[in-house]
Amino acid sequence: MFFGKLLPRDDNFFNMFNQHADHIVDAAHAFSNLVTHYSDLQLREKYHREVDSAEGSADRVTHEVNKALHKTFITPIDREQIHGLINTMDDVADLLQDSAETMALYDVRHMTEEITRLTDLSVKCCERVRDAVNLLGKIAEPSTAEAALKTCDEIDKLESDADRVMRSAMSKLFREEPDVREVIKLKAIYELLETITDKCEDVANLIEGVILENS
């Protein structure tokens, strides 16, 4: 009986991955709303709090996963894969919070078209991460594994789109913005937003590794 209690249900870690992915998407949507309603101070602060709340919820799931790793005798996938995946996912949530905080700390006065485009790509990446994570528990089915890999490819393409927007944004910023302070502020924001998509691609690469080793 005691040995049986040590054995986890196979879906325990996958359920926690799903919860974390949901919090990432919540944070992304809240950040997108912050950008959309940036000129309204009350709404800006409201959505900033929602980003913080979603990031805090994601942190708690990450803690639960890491704690479960120490208590679980047999895991459904490799321990290093679980550890790497949940902590890389948590980096995405952290970056969303960092982006909101940086806008507040730097007293960014208005949103640019480039911030809006990078935010949109970040949200789409986060949604695709959630979609891919939701499939992990069923990758033993070939059709599900194929669908997950396709979703990972979509994340890669979105990250490439964000790279192109980033390069264009930087070129425009240094050519057209006369205020050095604004250059510094916007450069930092652009870099953070592009890094969100980079980190989503890292999650996708980890998921691809899990699929290739376990499907």
C-alpha cells in the first residue's frame, strides 16, 4: 500500500502544466488590455494588477511542480524535462510582468504601433504554448503528437515574425526619435516583448523534445 501511494497519477504533472499555461494566457491577455487602454490610467492600473495576479498564480504552480518532483517516485516524463518545461514556462509569465513593470517604471507616455504589434504576437505565442501544453498528456497518440508538433512550428513562425517587427522597430526608433530618453525607454520595451516570443519558442523546443522522446 505504501509503495502504491508513492506512484503518481500520470496526469498530475500534465494538469499542473495546463494550469500554468492558462495563467500565462491570462497574463498575456491582461497585458494586451493594458496596452490597448494605456491612455486610461485607471484601466492601465487595473490590467497591471491582473498581470501581477496571473504571474503570481503561475509562480505558485511552478512551486507545486518543483515540490512534487521531490516527492514523486515515478514521473510520467523525464524529471529534467518536467523541471525545464515548468521553469521556462514561468519565465514567460515573468517577462509579461516585467514588461508591464518596465512601462510603469520608465513612465512610458504612449504606445507605439510596434509595441502593439509585438504585444499581439506575444499573445498569439502564449496561446499556442497553451495549446501545445494541453496536448502533452496524450502524445502517445500519433495524431495528437503530430498536432502538438504543428503547434510548435506555429510558435517558431510567430517568433520569426516578432524578430522582423523588432528589427524594423529598432531601425525606425534610431532614425526617427530625436529624444534620447525615449529611445532608451522604447528600446527596452521592444526587447522585452521580443524576448517573450523567444521564451515561448524555448518552451516549444522543450515540448518537441518531450514528444520525440516519449511518443
